[in-house]
Amino acid sequence: MVHPLKRTTQQLKKLQVSEPSSLSSKSANKMLLNLLINVKGDILESTGDDVFYREGEVVFHEGELADACFLIQDGRVAVVMGDLDEPTSVLHRGPGEIIGEMALLEGQPRSASIVALEDVRLMRIERESFEKLLQIDPVITKNLLSMLSYRLRNAHHLNKSNVQKRLFLSGKLADLEEKNEILEEIERVRQETIDLIVHDLRNPLANLFGTLKMFESVLPDEFWHEHGDLMAIAQLAYQRMRRLVDSLLDMRGMETGEYELALTAVDLRTLIEETVKLSAFVIERRFINVCFLMPQHQVMVLIDEDMIRRVLANLVDNALKHLPEKGDLTLQLDRFETYCQVSVMDNGIGIPAEDHATIFEPFAQIDGERKRRRGYGLGLTFVSRAMEAHNGRVWVETGDGGVGSKFVFTLPV
């Protein structure tokens, strides 16, 4: 004996939770009684045989040639139209209902599949016996026609309901498409505005850089002795603004696929030390303790040097911004078999664990100490995009001992 095909537990669950037909819940038993009211017990027993199907087993498939119909005696089945995994319609049938009769009446292949929703007991009635049963008494035929008429009316009602739902959803879809077009236009205008602003900033920045360089060469030593801090602040502000402009341009290029990495072999150890020196003025002025935990030898990686320098500068700048005076800043470099790992650690106010997943989104805001809002602008977003471009990773953790923050990124070697 060939065992019926069986649906998996997940596939069966989809059918079980489908909206059932109201037919089986309201009139199942009545139909069985009406259909068989004039059939004597011995005739009925000789007409069909009891068959059993386990939960999830397929009684028959859509498209099969029909050779029998079934009366449901115990349990429930699903009438599935379309693919069993993605059905177009699912109806439930219960005790007292007949299934598979349409294919016998029409002489056509099965129009749906039948799947046992639970262990079921059916009476299998062969085609010849089914036709014989209809000839026993016209009342049986009349009752069968009444049942089929009820099903057709029910199907018409369901179809009408589905049409109304489709019209409603079509209207909603049209509204969403219109709103999406508006959002796309807003995004286009926003991006064009940013592009214009960024490009317009480059010339003033170049002029500022030229002015600072000229001051370095023409101002007397006395000026530097008295006002050197002011010049250092100006240079630091220029560096930050230039880094922001370059990062915006690079992120735009990475989004459009226009940016190409300028890969060169770089000693990551030296790059880290050089980047920290750019913030020497802030470090000295606020008495920050800087610690390097790095190998004594070179750690060579193939990277876009300018981009990774800005990654490091953003992470260092972010740590310094939220460090208290006399705080600790630690930079650690580890070399593994297939990648290098850089950690930038501080003992500042830290970042709540629930914000770790969103901190790299544009203009992320989190609640800091004393409910003060901490903003991260686009710096960390650039860090994330730069890591993606280098096939690396970046994440944030709570600092050692539960104090401060620890930003970690990896680069393949």
C-alpha cells in the first residue's frame, strides 16, 4: 500500500490557521442527515468503505483524475486551491460533509487538494457506487443539489468579499505609491541640497586653510607665544569641518557606487599614532591620559589610507567629546590570522546597551548622563559605511568594567 503524502508541521499550521468556511460550522451534520435520510443502513454500508488519514496527509491532489468522493465521518479537512505551500484559497470541511463530488459529477480533474487537518475517518464512495446512490431516491439527488447550491452561494459571497477587499487594498496601494513618490522627491531634493552645500563649503574651507598656512609663515614668534591656543583651535575646527565635508561626499559616492577605494599598503600602527597626534591640543588642554596597546612591529593592511584615517579621527574625536577632564583614552591594535582589530576605548559616560544597534544610523541621538542628549551626527554613519566598503565590521560595546564605551572595527589583511 502506498502511503499518502504528508505535509510538514509548518505547512500544516498554515492550513490550520486559515480562515475556515462557515459552511462546516453551521450545517455539516444537517447535510449528512439530509443526504442519507432515505438510505437504508445495509445499502449505505455496501456503498462505501471507511478510510483513515493521519494529520497532515493528503487525501488527493488538485488536477488528479477523480474516481471517488468522500463523506467526512470524523475530523476536519482543508480544501486547498492552488499550490499547497502558497494556496489561493483554503476552506475547512467537517463531519457530515461530502468532498470530491464535483469532479465525479463533471467528469473533470480535481479542482482542489484535500489535506487532513487532524486524524480523520472518511467513507470512500467509488464513482459507480456514487452514481448508484443517486439513483436510489430522487430525494438524495435533491439534497445533494441543495448542498451544492449552498456551496455555490457561499463561494459567490466569498468571491464578492474578496473583490471588495482587493478594491480596498488597491486604493490603499495607490495612496502608498503616491506617498512613496512624494518621499522619493523629498529625498532627491534633500540630497541635491546637501550636495550643493557640501560643494559650496569646499571653496571657503580651502581659503581658510590657505589663510592659516599664511599666518604660520608671517606671524611673529611673540604672537604664537601669546595666542598659539587660538590658532590651534582654528586649525582643529578646520580639520573637523574638512573631515565632515569629505565624509559627506564619500558617503554619497558609496551610495551611488561612484566611489572607488584608493587601496595602498599602510602600517596601521603608524596611522593610529599619527591620527591621535591631530588631537594633541585637546588632549593636552583637558589632561587626557592616552594609552597605546599595540604590537612593536609593523601591522600592514591594504586600505584606503585617507578613509581609514578619517574613521580613526571620528572615533577618537567622539571619545574625546564625551570624556571628562583627566579621562582615559585607550587605543588597542590586535593582529589575527585573517584580520586586524582596532579598539578605541574611553571611560566617559558610556552608551546604553539598547542604543548599541542604532548608534551608527545618521544623526543618532541617545540619552546620556543626567538625561542629556548625546548627538552623533554623521561621523559614526561614515565609519559604518567605510567598514562596509573595506569588507570589515564595526560595533560598539560597553567599556571594560562596565564604564565608558568601546568602539571596535576590523579590517581584513
